[in-house]
Amino acid sequence: MILRNVDTSSLPKDFIWGAGTSSMQIEGGHASGDRGRCIWDALGEVPGAIKDGTGANHRGVEHIEMFETDLNIMKELSLDSYRFSISWPRVQPTGSGAFNEKGMTFYDRLIDGLLERNIQPNITLYHWDLPEDLQSIGGWANPEVVDLFSDYSAKMSARYGDRVKYWAMINEPWCVAWLGNLTGEHAPGIRDLPTAVRVAHQLVRAHAKGSQAVKSESPHVLVGSVNNLTNPMLIGSSTEENMKDLDIVDGYKNRWWMQGMYEGKYPADLVEIFQRETGIFCDENEIGDVSYGRDWIGVNYYNAEVFKGGGNGAELFPGTTSIDGAGFGEERTDMGWSWTPDGIKETLIQVSQKYPDIPIFLTENGACYNYGPSEDGKIHDVKRDEYLARYISACVDAHKSGVNLKGFYVWSLLDNFEWAWGFEMRFGLVFVDFKNKMKRTLKESALAYRDLIRSFRS
Ligand code: GCO
């Protein structure tokens, strides 16, 4: 299956085709200038924390300097929409108090440049670059940070709400809570279950409170969440215990966030596990009014959460006792991730059955393949093409089965800083030559995606 042949004709005419990035990944760290330090700058200084040894002192792919080039690329790709994040420490260096006019002007220019090219901005307010000063008061575990996040959200809404219709609050809060605070693989690099639980609770509150702040300044905008939802899956034979564990995984990855953010309720099984393991009671009455942040649902999907039985419980899912992580099928991306296109369909159907009235966007899907230029100078990233073809056609199928799917965003527009992996892992539609002035070259998959969009419109 190839991307150019995917039949998208059953999708609604106003379907949105896009691509995404995030601030830290393309703008770079503190070294990019004019911004405060964030927790990823600090993690970068810990020896070994970033696998390719990038450290903290990088400038992303110099998007700040090259954003006009990037805007022109988006135009060339015929994108309807661009999903990006605002760097909190760029617009408010310490996360409280004074805002930085220069940083805010950068996003003015980016947004205006998008609109001039007829590309809809879709803003994410938090994609993992917490101002370091806020970590020093406890980070997301501290409810004061939720208040500060909502002040920052109000300010951004007042500034950009006249031009930006789609707003997401927090990208993949599951990663923020668990990878940042239990495994420590992500910033702030903490390994402490009680902290992770506190963070998981405060992030749900931050979604509610931040959304309300955005709406108070710009009542007409549409606010949603962006979660990495998934389908937990067991390979091989199963026991009752295994199935119970799988349901707990569903709680961690899906129900905690969706019920918390869209219903103001927590799943009782997780509340009980957290209390048993840490003594912390997450009180759903503290979530606040969730009515402001449920205009749409953003689903980031890469693969199923795959397990096999016969284990002692999965590290990332305290409370599980009988499962172990596993892979599925033969195909692996260069990250080692399985291909599970059926799972994207299954996940979308499940979400839409639970929330039938809320429009859904597939806010991230894509694949890491580290192809470079061939002798002909082109980047023949055939596996990325095939991967996207399979996943997009599964999304088309989901739509045919009644899912109110409104758009699809490829992750990512550009090769970029892939968190703990540094610059080793390439997710871009566009190749970036890290050793030669960050020169951009459209990969073959980018050209195919462009053709898919154009033929959809014609
Ligand atoms: C995420 C983030 C992206 C990543 C991408 C690939 O989903 O983890 O939103 O920033 O780069 O997912 O890992």
C-alpha cells in the first residue's frame, strides 16, 4: 500500500490535513536565545540523559531563524493546518511575572505567516518545556503551578485568540506524569511514584483550569486535549489476571485522562491503586469545571500498548502483576515500535463511542525512519510512506464506521530533537541536514502526502 493510492474520497470535504511540531524540538533549548531555561535544558546537562550526547546547548533545527522557510514548505505541501506549541519560557521566562514581548512577537509572526498562506494554526500551550523556576517549586506536582499555567493560558488567549481557533492545553499528559516522574526518562528526570501520582492529578486540573482561562479571554475559540490514547493488547494466551492488568493499563493510558478531562471524574480502580501504593487520594472534586475544555478531542496514536502474560507486572503501570511488555508482528520502526494500524481504528471507534458528540482530530501519527539522501539526492523513505498509508486508510475506515473524525496531523513536519534520543531519531516529512546549516529537503513521503492532499481536494 502506498500513500498516493489511499482512497480518501469518503472523508468530509472540510477534512483538515496537517503536520505538527513542538517548540523545544524545533526551536531548541536555552541556547536558541531570548528565552528562560526549561526543564529540558536542565536534563540536557545530566550526563547520559540525552542518548546522542546533544546536551542542553542546542538550537533545535533553528526554526526561530528559519520559520519563513518552514512556512513556505507547509504551503508547498498544501497543508490545511499546522499544529505547533508555544514555548512557555520564551514568552514568560520564569513562568510567572513578566512576559517577554520579543517571544510573543515571534508567535505573532508565525501565526500571521500561517494565515497569509491560508493555513490554520492549532496551538498547544504545553509541550513539555516547563520553565525551570517552576520545577524548583515542585513542578506540576504543586497546585500553584496550575494557577500559573492558567495565568499564562489567559495571556496567550488574549494575544492570539483573535487569529487562532483551535487550542490544546497539554500535550500527552501521560508522558509528562509517568515518563517525567516515574521512569525519569523525560524531564524533569524524577523517579518517584508519589510525585508521578500528584502530577497526574494536577495535569487534569490544569486542563480544566487552563481551558477556562483561554475561554474567558476568547469565548469563541475551540479548546480540546491532546492525549496519547491507545489500545492495550495481549499476545498469546491469557489468564484472568492478565485481562485485569490490561484493564488497569487502559485506566492509566485512556480512562484517567479522558474521564478526568471530559467528565470531571476519575476511574475508581486507579484512584484505589494510587491510594494503596502511595497513600495519596486523588479527589475528583478538585478537578474543577470541565465544561470549557471539551470542544474537541485530540488523539495521538503510534501503536498499541502490547503485552504478553507470564510477567510480574509492567514497570510503568504500578498495580499490574502478571504482564510484561512485548512487540507485535514483524514490522518495527527505527524506534523499535510495532506497526498496529488496526489499533488506530479501534482506538478512534472506542473514543467516539464514549464521546459521540465531540469531534475528534488525529493530532499525531507518524514513524521514525532514519533514511538520508541517496545518490540521486532524494530521500526515498518508503517505509514511512507505507506506514502512513496504512494508518491513514485505517482512519478512513474509522470514519466510515461512524467516527466523527475531522482531521489528521502527521508527526512531524521536520526532523527534530527527539527528546531523550537527541537528534538520532528522525520523524520528519522533511529531512533536516544537521551538519549543513539545517538545510531542509522534502522527503519522498512529503511529496506523496502533498499529492494525497491535492487529490483529496480536486
Ligand atoms: C510525543 C510527542 C512528540 C514526539 C513524538 C515521537 O508523542 O511523544 O508529542 O513530541 O516527538 O511522539 O516520539
